[in-house]
Amino acid sequence: MSEQATKTKKKFEVPHSLIIILAVMLLTAVLTYIIPAGTYDRTVSESGQTVVDPESFHYVERSPVNPIGVLGLVFQGLTDAQGIIFALMCCGGGLGIVLSTGMFQGAAGTMGRRVKGKEWVVIASLMTIFALLCIPINLNNFIPFAPLGLVIAAALGMDAIVGISIIMLGGAVGFSCGAMNLSNTGTAQSIAELPTFSGIEYRLFCMIPFLITAIFYVVRYANRIKKDPTKSYVYGLDLGTDASLEKIPEFTKRHIPVAVVTAIGIGTMIYLALTGEAGNQTTATIFIYMGLAAGIVYGMKPNDICKEFIKGLKSMAGTSMMIGFAYTIAIILTDGNIMDTVVHALAGVLSYIPHIFQAPAMFIMHIIINLLITSGSGQAAASMPIMVPVADLLGMSRQTAVLAFNFGDGFCNNILPHAAATMGFVGAAGIPFGRWFSYAIKLFLLWVVVGCILLMLATVIGYS
């Protein structure tokens, strides 16, 4: 009997990430038949942003989306996501050339040999670096670095989960606290009529407990699988990323020019992000030039440079397609006219909550809204015109309302099957979404607790 049960267990296969996205698409279509349709009137502000009139909510005639026809919306989803899709492909191509030089592999291998027994130092240091990098830069721009994370993990004797965590979860802290995030924080503060990036000191402070929590969580998992590899969430899966430390090359003098070119490329991206000029097109262009320059200084033949560019581009193709499918979910919600109904219902609940818990409650509400609108600027435009007047009525500072939005929009993008960050990193590494979710959901819940405490502290100190 136990032998038969073992066989049955072996037959179970974790659903592919695309299957999960399709299931969410179908569920969303069904919800358009259940949730009443409603909408707010939109106006264009002086800065050219489309914002919601918070007093204008009204119910409208239902316009449910037929579940059978959801695949017909995929092309529109791909079209809506074309900016990030094309950027990912260009970035993947450019970074593919850099990776083919072995510079990152050599640096990771050399580092792995020197820190044996102190792997936690490398994990903590790199997570901190990516947290700092993502203060001004959108986390999605680092999706092409997923293969680098896998190389680092292999050098440390860890699994793909740790490799992705170093970049994705470290970067998530810098991005989600919103210290200098122009698209999210900038949009939300503009709607709240606050100076851009005002209140930055407290948002930078918030990064510390979030980052410590993330580092502790990842290091604890890394130590556990180091002792017992069967504890890995991807144990038994062939992800094509296994490599022993002995097989990873050393960093040589030939790699130094490549490292310099890469540093200049990333430095340029940071500078443009700080000046508000780092969009998808700019980022893609930087990566193309960075890859070309890396190939030239390494002495690669023109044909080889082109081959590695196409190879890197192909590595992002599957990920890009899943992001396009994920964008279809927002189209279904919009076509079904239920997005505004959910936002309206959540906003009405806040007045019944004790004052000290109102900011944490707003945080939780933004998490719920993020299930519907994963775009940060899109969520800001849809929810902040409503949340700002609500905050005024409740005696909550507008800066605290923006912080609740930052936390709610950012942190759960690492566990949602239709979020570009999740699908980008997990898809690039070939990790089944179910395995990643089982791992990341516990950290997310810890982050929620940390976020609620920080928002209550913001209420106590009158953060403004």
C-alpha cells in the first residue's frame, strides 16, 4: 500500500506557471458575472495624469466576460505589455553576451571559493546591493539578471531558489519601500499633492527591517538545504542549473575590461533613473550597447556576439509570453467593470477601523487591489484619488497613505502569478510557480507584519 502511495505521489506534477495564469484568467472572467459592475468618472489632471473622481462612483450595466473567449484577449495583453516585453528581450540579449564572456561566472566562482563556510555574508551583501540598486530602478529591469543569480547560487552550493531570492527579494525591498521610485511613489505623491520624494528619510528607514527580515529568511533556508539538499523546494527537478564549484572558472585579467563595461552600463542606468529618464526604451538601449561593448573588449568575433545576443534574447521569450498572458487579467477586469467596484467597497470599510490600525488596513486593502491591478502607476491612478480623501477624513497623513500604497503595491508582486516580477524571475529560472509560492508566501506574511508595525509607527509619529 505504501509503495502504491509512493508511486502516486511521484506521478503528481506541479502545474506549469502558464496553467496557473490561465486558471486565474478563467476565475477572473467568472467574477465578472458575480461582482456588480461599477465605475468612477476619470479626469485628466494638470500634469496629464488620468485620475479618479472619488465622489463619482456609480453602478453600471453588467458587461461580463465570457470565460470561453479569454484567449481572444491574449494578443491585447501582449500588446499592452509590449514595452516591458521588448525591453526584457533586448536586456536578455545584451546580458547574454556579457554572460558568455564568463566574467560573472568567474567572479562568482572566485568569490565562492574564498567564502566557504561564510556563504551568508555573500547572500546578505548581494541582497543589500540589489536593494540599493532598486531604490531608483524598477525591479523588472533586473529580470535578465536571473541567470546571474543562478550562477552565484551554484558557486555557493545552493539551489535556484536562493539564486533568484538574492536578486528578486533583495531588489523587492528597495523597490517596494518606494524611497525614490518615480513611477509608483512619484505618481502617488503627485495625486496626493505632495512634493516628489518628500518623506524619503522614513521610507529609507523602512528598508532596514524589511531587508533584515528577507536576509534572515533566505540565509536560514540556504543553511537548511546546505545541510540537507532534500529540503530544497526544487529538489528532484531538473532546471538545468546544477554546477559544482570546481566547474566554475576563475576570474582572470581578461575579464576586467568586461567588468568595467558592465559597471559603466549599470552606473549609467542608475544615473538616468535618478534623473527620471530611465524608461523601458532607455534601459533596453543601455543593455544592447553594454553587451556589444563587452563582446568587443573581450575579443569575441562579430558572429559570436550576434549568436550570443540571439541566445540571450531567446532565454527571455518564454518569460515575455507569460507576462503578456498575465496582462490579460487586467483587461478582463476592466472589460467586466468590476475593478472600481472592489476599490469602492474597500475604501468604505476603513472608517469602521480603530485609528491606530487604519494605515495597516489600508496596506492590506492595497494588497487586495494589487490582485486586480499589478501595475504600480496604474494602481496609484485608480486608488489614490479615493484613498487620499479617505485619509483626510480619518485624520491620517497623506504621506502615510502613500506609504501604505507603496507596501501594498510592491511586496505582493513577488507571489502573484500574474505579476511581471514573479513571472519574470521565476520563469527565467524555470522554477514552477507552485514551488516558488510555497517558499515565498511565508516571507511575504512576515513582510506584512513588518509593514503593519512600520505603518502604526508612522501614525504615532505623525509621518508627513
